[in-house]
Amino acid sequence: VVSLRGNSGVKVLINGKPSALADNNALQGIPASNIDKVEIMTNPSAKYEAEGSAGIINIILKDAGAKSWGGQVSASVGIPVDYRLNASYSHSNEKWTYFGNAGLRYSNYISVGEAERISQLPGGVQILRENLDQDRNDKAGNAFGGFDFRPTENTTLSASYSYYHQTNDDLATINYKYSDGNENLQQDWLQTYDYLEPENYNQIEVTWAQTFNREGTKLLVLFQNDFWDNDEQELTIVSESFPTTAEAFQLRTRDIESSNDYLLQSDYEQKLGEFGKLELGVRGETRIISSDYLAEIKEEGAFEVYRDLENLVDYHERIGAVYAQYAFEKDKWGVQVGLRSEYTNVKVEDTQAETKDINKSYNWVFPSSTVSYKFSENLNASLGYSKRIQRPRFWQLNPFGGISNPNELRFGNADLDPSYRDLIELKVLFKTDRLTISPQLAVHYIDGFYDTQVLQDSNGLVTYLPINLDQERILNAGLIVSYEPFKSWQINGEFNAAEFKQRGFYEGVDFGNSFQTYNLELGVRGKLPKDIRMQLNFYYYGGQRYLQSYRDPYYGINGGLSRKFLEDRLQVSLNVRNLFALSVYRGGATLPTFTNSYERQWQGQRIGLTVAWDIGADVRARRARGSIR
């Protein structure tokens, strides 16, 4: 999960624009070699869409550069099985630039886990122990192509098409042992879980960029159409080995989802006087997401609908926005103020007769402001404020969340509202040739924050439902340090400490809660003998304790080595993720009727070897733009 300062409400952009891959947790569709840099904006200005309560991560992709033609071919192998092949190419002349890339990926992942739940049921104490072994397989392919056309020196027309396909094919076996309070075995089940999900992501993008004779005056018009579909299928077969030996039941589900998103926006900027700049913009977006799902159970030879889980849901979202922003910078002072207004209409149509349709509209104003002061060439500080929104994801709204475990059900809440965040942030930056130090302080107020209601029925079935609660306050203190002890070596560190305070009631239950946590990241990179470059990173994410659930700390190590050959045209890289398989997720829940704990390793140690060959007359230069690769 992508997060900033422990907050997962992050909006991910690619080249400053939204992406179907980022919105659907499919960023693996972007080859790492295509990424130029990553911008982190914890306090974005009014110019950016207001989505993302934790801030914005903007992934900047490499451009074609000045050379007339070029490209790259790369191939990777890994342990466990991981095969990747990518190729990119671009060609430029005075008026045209053509660019494209394509790739294939075949990856296996191994997951293991265990859990224990102790329940106080009407019939007495029940102890449930689970053991999981899962093999996950991804088959993926991507293609991207487009052009830039420059009819005049001041005008550029760009168009591109992106396609990404992925098939998730997972197989798991889970053993369930049910015992009474005296540890006497009552039932022993073995579940075989087969999951298949083919996915297709598409994006069409057209951009018109115009500069004017007046210095600093620009106009950008963007049209974007994202559309995707997937067909999620689950088959669960549960057999019993004690007290009898027979097939207990079968569960099968199917959820056919699709989305179509249209975006049109325009941004204008011009200089005002010698030291000022004015920016104006307008944005319109419409999105339709559909989910057609069915869950069935087979107990006595025939399948029938399971727990009335049969439905067709259509989610309609329309967003209109305008913004104005003014920036002024002179001598030691810098000021930026902005105002953004966003109108949103959300409609959820549900075919279930007992579920009423949802139709909500809300119009909010999102101000932002930043004041900066330069004390010296080495020291500056800034104080900023912004208001942002976190709209619920479709998986939080969709009533059906799949059935991977017959002992629990996850539902969506179509009546979920957005949450709103107010952030005040102070940053100080001290920088010399070798040392950079940046302490930071921030306070967040999040109204209508998201939590999860956990309930258990008299048969032991546990259900999960996302809900809104009143307010969450987060106090955050951070420190970023970068030091170059000598040429070609750099040591980086980032520390964040946070205090969470939450309040709110839901169905008579007080969810008031508070906890403290901290995160730590350490990294070192440098140049070894024989022109070998190395990088090693350690991360630690502290635990979180909510009213009904908790997550223990987890940590891990990633690293890599690389070297270039043949006048820097050939690069060989060796990387390792989750070194020694240290990263393990642990947590649990505490409720009036049960307590549970779990331990899960989503993937063990992964080692990869990549060989990349640059094509062209000079150094590497290729086009790798767009939102879906």
C-alpha cells in the first residue's frame, strides 16, 4: 500500500496526470527503467486536484531528449520465477517525435500465513486455527505509442494510446481446525481456493500545448479517456477430514467490473509583473463503474445463490473544478496563495430491491497557501496550509468484496461519504555541499475519516464494513538527512513520528482511540571498485492500534548492484527485495465476542538480474510517456 507518513490516502499521478494503473494498484505496469524521478507533495497547491488526504506522489517518466533516435531493450530473470522483457524506441525530427514501448512479464509469488481466533459463542468457546499456503502467478503485457507534432515553434500537439493486460492466477490451500475451549478438535477442514482475474487497462490521451510571445505565458489543454475491465472469478472447495471425510461445500463467485472515465482540463499561466505569476484552470471529469456479481454455494448437488449475494451496481461520478493561484517571489520572500472549488455528484444504482439508490452532491472550496523565507544561501523555511478530500474507492462502496475465506465476509458501504483533511505544515531546509537536513512539523485534521466496523454473528461468521467516523487528528514530526561523506557516496535517512487521536460513534459504539507510532528509512548508495554501483535500503514501519484492530511493526531490506559496459551502452543490474525474507505482516483484532491474531508473508525474498542495452548514436534517450505502459 502506498502511504506518506503512515497515511494511505495518497493520490498517485504520472507526469502530473491521473492514471488508471495508479488508481487500480497496478503500478507494476510501469517498467522501473522508464522512471526518471518521483516527486512527493505532502502539501499540494490548489493547482492540483484536491483528491488525496495524505498528499500526492507524482511519477515523472523519461523523455526523448535531444537526439534524433534511440531506445532500449532490457531483459530480466528472477528467483522465484520472474521473467520480464521491455523495449522502447523514439525518433525525432524538426516537426515530429514518435515514441513507443512494449513489455511482457511472467511472475510467481509465494505467500504463507497462519492465524488464530478465539470466539465466545452461544454454544461455548470456539478456537479456530488457520494455515495458508498460496502460489500467485501474474502474466502481463503492455504497449504504448504516440507522437508529438510541432506545427509552429510555439505549438505542440501530442497524442498517445496505452494498453496494459494482466492475468492474476492464484491457487491456495488453507487448513481450518476448529476446537472447543479445552482444545478438543471438533472439525478439520481443508479449503482449496482458486482465483482468476484477467484485467485490461486502456488510455487515450491528447494534449495541446501553446506558448505565447509574452514571456511566461502558456496554455495547456488535455483530453483523457481511461477505460478498463476485469472478470474476477473465485472457486472454493471445502472438504472435511474430521469428524467425517467428505466434501463439505463449494463456493463460487464471479464479479465482472468495468469503468469508463473521461477527463477534459485546461491550465493557463502568465507572469504578472517582474516577480509574480498567475495560474488559472478548469477541469471536468465523468466516470462510470459497473459491477455485476454473483455468489453461489453448492451443498447438495446444485448451486444456489449464497446469502443473497447477487447484484448489479453502477457507480456514476461527475466532478467539475476551477482554480486560481498566484505566486510571488522576490529577494528572500516567497508567497503562493490559491483557491480551488470542486463540485461532485455521486450516484450509486443498486438492483437489490431492499437497497435504495444513493444520490449525493457536494461542493467544497479547497484553499492553499505557502509562505517561504530564505535566511541565507544554505537555510530556508516554509509554512503552508491546504485542504484536501479523500473520496471513497469503489471497493469500499461495492457491496460485494469476494469470498476468499468462508469464515468471514467483507462488504462495501454504498453510503460512505468523502473525508476532508486540513493540514498545516512547517518545513526547514539546511543544505551545504555535502549535508542536507530538513526537519518538519505537521498537524492534520481529518473529518469523516475511514475505519472498519467488525462484527461476529452467533455462528462465528465475522463481517467487515467500511464506515465514516467524526474526526482524526494526526500530529507529525519528521527529519530528513542526506550526507555525502566523500565523492560518489551518499547516506540518506528519514524519521517520522506521529500521534493519532480519533473520535466518533457508529451504531452506539464509541470508536474513540489514540496511539503513537514512528517510521524509519535508512539508505546508502555509492561506487565500489571496478565501477560497480551499489544501493542498500532499510525500512521500519511502526505498529498501529485502532479500537477494534491492530497491526504490529514490520521491516525489511532492499538492495542492488549495477555496472555499465561498452561505453555505458550495456548495463547489468542485480537487485534483491525483502532480503532474508524479513518483511512479515502481523496483527489482529480485539472485540467483545472474539480475539484473533495473524501472521502473513505476502512474498519472500526476491532476486532479479536485468540486462539493458541502449540503442542510438549517443547516450540513452527514449520516450516513455503516458499513464499506462
